[in-house]
Amino acid sequence: MAVTTKKHEEQPSPTPRHRFVGIITERDYLKKIVIRDLSSKDVLVSQIMTPRRALRAVSLDHSLYECLDIFEK
């Protein structure tokens, strides 16, 4: 799920005021909430999301092999 600076937006689109700041995945939730036996009611998205600076982008033309190579770096 993409995370923006605007709350309650189902289909986020970046604008100067409301930009993408990160992403949260099921893996983030499992590794950072469930395994640590924390309550999701007490944890902010900003505490478990992967920040934008850590994300890597690929194009539709990348092969799965190329994507996996990027993940390993």
C-alpha cells in the first residue's frame, strides 16, 4: 500500500502537498507487528513503513530476474 501525506485517500496521487512518503506491505506488518507481538492499534504507519528513500523502482520492461537482482543489492 502506498503511503501519502494525506489521510483517507484510497487511490493516492502525488501532488506538491500530498506526496508519496513510503510503502507498507504485509511483510512489514508481519515482521514488525505480529512477530514482535505488538498491537496494531498502538503502532503508527510511519513506524513500520519502508520509507521512499529505501524503495527501488523498476519498469514494466524489467524481467523478474533483473528485479530479483535489484532486491539482492
